Amino acid sequence: MELVLTIGLDALSFVLTLLLVTLGLVIVYGMMNVINMAHGELFLLGAYTLVAAQSAGLPFWAGVLLAMLVVGLAGLLIEELVIRHVYGRPIDTILATWGLSIAIKQLIIIVFGPAAISLTNPLPGSVSVLGIDYPAYRLVIMAVSAFLAATVYLVLFRTSIGLQIRSVIANRGMAGSLGVNTRLMDRGTFAVGAALAGIAGAVMAPIMSVDPQMGVGFLIPAFLAVLVGGLNSLLGAVIGAGIIGGASTTLSSGMAQATAQICVFVIAIVVIRLFPNGLSKGFR
């Protein structure tokens, strides 16, 4: 029973963090039709911003907030210099953002070096959860991820800004004709998506090996989650992150990492074959 509960908590922690990365991908694709291959590197930038902040002597949570701000600003810069020039050209967005991802990784290597960096766990203790001792910091990761995901939902579905964002996703031309500043929406949405990836990278950094390749470990599951859950759907992001994140953590606990990843890919392929538009749209 302890093993089952531990695996369940680990899976929930990974799913909630993956959801932050997936939400950014879904919102950006839904609004701008941009396939952002550099999204994993935004996760990477968040982790390395925390590394730099702690090296400068800043408290851990100040470093996390700084990571959110820095990566959000980086998202604004990327949208202005790269993304806005390839709107409406999906293949070009893939090539442009893929090249950008390579450039960001090389920049990280130049500044921080290629070696992995370990950060000190800010909450090294454990908490009793239903009779088992579970790392306190993992519970904090769950709380932060759930709070941010809930905040995104409330903003999108309970505010006027969210209504404008959803109108642009549904029909950009009509939204623009009704007075919505679609250019401003594009900038803001891309920055928010980047900031979500950045804060996810920062909060995960203490329990991961911080290295120039760490972004790929979240980019691939995030894309699988989007495809499984369904494009242009926040519900799809939740469903996809739950299936991919839950399956990955559960299978990894009982078999080799490589075998578990193959099984996750097989699950994704089967779901996509049966539901080409994703699970969120497949049952409508």
C-alpha cells in the first residue's frame, strides 16, 4: 500500500508540473498556430535563472519569481524578434523555433558550461501523508503547480482578458473586427506561456540534474500530452498531461526507464490512432 501511495504522489507531482508546460504549448498553438520547438528551452532557462540567482545569494523563492519574470521577458523578446515573422506558416515556425532551441542551449553551455549542476533542496525534510513519509518539497511542487494551473483557468474563463483570449483562439478575424487587439493578445499570451515553462523549470531544478539537455525531458512529454488530449483545448491539456505523466511515472517505477518510455509512446500512438483529434474532442 505504501508503494502504491508513493507512486501515486510521484505521478501527481509530475503530472501537475507537466501540465504547466503543456498549458503554455496549448495556449500558444491555439492562439497563434505556432508549434514552439523551443518551449523546452524556456523550461531550461527557468532552471538556469534559479542557478544564477542562488549563485548571487538570492533566497530560493526569490529566484523562482525571478525565473518567472526573466523567462516571461525572454518570451516577449522571442515573440517580437522571431515568432511574429512566421505567423501562418507552421513549417517555418517549427524550423525557426528549433533553431532557436539550439541557440539557447549553446548560449547556456557558453555561460554555465556543459556539466550538470545540482541545487540544494530548499525543504529537505519529509511530511507524513496517510502514514508514509513523503518529501516535503515534492508536496510544495504539487501545490505551486496546482495553484498556477487554477490561476490560468480562472483568468481564461472568469475574466474579460480571458474572454478576449478565447475569442482570438476561436476566430481571430472576428475578434479583431470587434475591437480585440490581437497583436497585444499574441504578445501577452506567448509571454505567459513562456513564464509558465520558466517557473516549472525553476521549481523542478532542485530535484533534477540541471544541464543543457534537461528541457527535452519535458518538451517531448508535453507534445505527447497535447496530441493525446487535443489541440486548442485546456481540458485536453489536463487529460493529456494526466495520461502521459501518470503512465510515465507509474511504468518507470516497475521497469527500465527506456522500456517505460517506449510503452508511453505506444500508448500515445494508440490513442492518437483511435482519436485523431484528441481525447477531449473524441467523445463529443
